[in-house]
Amino acid sequence: MSFYIIRRTMISVLLILVVTFVCFVFINLIPSDPAEVVLRVRQTPVVTETAIAEIRAELGLDDPYLVRYFRWLKDCIQLDFGVSYVNPTRTVIGEFARTLPATVTLALSSLLIVILVSIPTGFFCAVYKDSWFDKMARVFVFSTTSMPAYLVGLILMWFLSYKLKWLPTSGSGSFKNLIMPSITVAMTYISTYIRLIRTNMLENMKEDYVAYAKVRGLKPWRISVLHILRNSLQSCIVAIGMSIPQLISGTIVVENVFAWPGIGKLCIESIFNRDYPMIQLYILFIGILFVVFNLIFDIIQHVADPRVRSLS
């Protein structure tokens, strides 16, 4: 087991290095010159070739490509991501740290909704297969899966805010402001996990241990909850764990629809303002988040499920 953990950790470290390189390459492929962006932000009246050359020298953009990459990588390890082009008085990491708690709050509240809705719904869909409840749930699954998050958000905003006057349309600061964005983010994932839990439970119902439990005279609800559901959830550990980085990265659209002050909204603003250091940190953060959570829940599944250990 320890060899597996060490091997997976080493692979994850290599993946993170690949993520850093890809992030650096993609940002440098953007056609706009960062030096011109800095001059625009500084409100330079006349942008000349001399001024651009001076800024490029100041930012180190004249150095060879790999030299710039390794210098940037060294700064990243030291958590130095530079200053914002839009507001040179603020550091990139400071702006990121300011907006990250709002995104984490939104992602965790959405994950809570996903768990509270998808597990019981998927359970009852499997237990009462082909019933009216199962058919209605599957219609819900197909309809919500096909709808983009911004459309779900606009529908909720129109119904709950404009028609019923129950919730505010945008902003933050209270629990009411959190409800609609959380539901909007969760809707995309609820349908996925309802389908996943239902499918896993239907497959586990065909296993020999279920027939043995019935022969022993165990009550149907006990077999369904303590045996079938528990084994079905074990196979969903990695998928549920990977929901956390997916939820954080998936808030980028929802935050802009509801004016939620998180890193997603900050990223969109940075894209419009061509604030390259901020965009670079956002892409790097999301990439590392996926790699780290994949590693963590891979190890958890390896420890918890003997079937996975036998295959590794």
C-alpha cells in the first residue's frame, strides 16, 4: 500500500509540473503584448516602441522562453505571483486570497445540496425502479443535464426573485444571497450523481451477497441501506471527491450571473482587463486542485476498497 501511495504521489508531482508548463505556455500564446497592457493600465498617453521595450525589459519579457518559465516557477513555489496589472498596488495572491473564501463557501454549500438531494433520490430511484418516482426523477435528470448553468440561474432569478420576491437577485452578505447561486451550481451535479447512485445500486442488487442477505432473513430496508447503498457509495468516492474542484471551477459562470464576489468573477474581470498574472494564477490553481483531489480520493478509495487494492 505504501508503494502505491508513493508512486501516485510522484506521478501527481510530475502532473503538477506539466500543469505549470502548460499554464505558462497558454498565457504566453495570447496575442496581446503584456507590455502594452501595462502601459494601458498606467494610462500612458502615447504608447511608443521605446516605452514598450522599457516595460518588456522591466517585466523580463526579453529573456529566453525557458529562462522566463523557470523564473516564474521559482516565484510560484515562493507564492510570489507578481502584482495585478489592473491595480499595481495589490498583489495577485492578495486579490486571490480575498476572493477565495466566497468561492469556497459557494462550492461547499452546493456540495451539501448535491449530497442531500442526490443520495436519497438515487436510492429511491433504484429501490422503486420504473415507478412514477423513478420516471419523474429521470426526466429531471435529463432536463437539468441539458441546461447550462447560466440558464438555470436566470430561471431561478426570474421565478424566485422577480415573480415571488423571495430572494435577492445578486450580491453577497447574507444567507439569502447564497441560496440561488448554490442551487444553480448544484443542479448540474445533482443529476449526475442521481444517475450514478441509481446505476450502482441496480448493479449491486444483482450481486450474490444480496441474495445471501435475503436468505438470512434480513429486512429489505436493512439490505438496501446497510449493504447495497453502502457498497454503491464506496464506488462513488472518487467521483464525489472530484466534485469539489469541479464545483470550485464551475462557479465561474454562476458567480458572474449573481455578482458573487469569488475567484470566478475575479477571473472573468481579469480576462476582460487582460490581467495576465491573475489569469495565470487562476488556471494554475484549478489545475493543481484537480490533481491534488484526484490523488487524495484515489488513496482513500485504495485504502477503503479491497477490490481496488487487488488490482493495483
